Amino acid sequence: MSDDHTDVRAFFATRAAGWDSRFPDDGPAYAAAVAELGLRPGDAVLDAGCGTGRALPPLRTAVGPSGTVIGADLTPEMLAEAVRAGRGGGTGAGALLLTDVGRLPLRDGGLDAVFGAGLVSHLADPVTDLRELARVVRPGGRLALFHPIGRAALAARHGRRITPDDLRAEPRLRAVLAEAGWRLVSYVDEDARFLALAVRED
């Protein structure tokens, strides 16, 4: 994957308009994953690689009107779809940022949590990018890496097999997260979902 993210932008730009219609039944899985992140009213959370913003409504519900939800994505077309679907725009709880999650325009330690759906496999440099996510989260803050289907089911969908060197395999992901300043505390890889929860180390 190129460092300038051209490939990632091109991949998602051509798919943005039909993205939500391709996965119409994922809403409950997103809501369940957000619930496991343990957000509280008033928290500040980033949806990293938010795409069309499917996680934004449950994130806003979790933090309430006093909280802050920021969606960040590289692809203008995906953010346009989020706005079109009524999931973004404005400031505060509805802020959408066109930005690289590896170079966030956010202050150190300003967030309580990060949610990343389908994010890890699209990071150009996973350790560096996950370290950037750790930078913007307070010590003890949380990270959820989520996918609405598990590794084996996703690989089968694309005609591939999973291998031990897959970045989302538990031993490898644990090591990458640790190098980036996170401690893996929970790992689930089932046909119906993938969810890894981590805590930012002090």
C-alpha cells in the first residue's frame, strides 16, 4: 500500500455511493461493538476511518449530548455519503474530518476512545498509525478494532485463506498494538464479528 494512500482512496471512492446498500444489515453489529467500548456520557470518541459513518449514530447515543464524536476518513466520497445519510457535518458531536488517521489534527490525550471498523487492514504502517491513535487518547483510554464478520468469513468472501501472519491474528495484533502503546484486553474472532479491545498504556 502506498504511503500517500492513493490506492485506499481509489478503492473506496469508486464504492462509496453503494457502500451502505452492500451491507444493509450491519447496524446491530456496529451498535453491539460500540456498546462494548464502554463509553460514558460526556466522553470524546474518534471513529477512525469512519467511511459512510455507520458507527456514528451509536457512538453519539453512547456519549450523549454532552459528548463529542469525530469521524475521520481519507476519502471525500465516503464522507459525502455520511453527510447524505444524515450522519455527519457541523461541529462538536457531528464533526467529520477529511484526514489521514496517521496524522490527526487533534491534540495529545484529548479523546477517551477510538473506534475503528475495518481499519487495520488499510493502514499503510500499522504500528505508526496505531501509535498516532494512542497519541490522541488519554492514558487508560480505549480502542476498539471491529469488523462485522470474522477473519475466516471475510477471507472466504474474497476467495482467500487466513494465515498466521494476518495482521488481525491475535498474536500478531497483540504485538503490533503493544509496540504502538496499546494493551490488548479482549479478542473475539467469530464468523459473525471480529472485535479487539485495547487500552492505552500510561
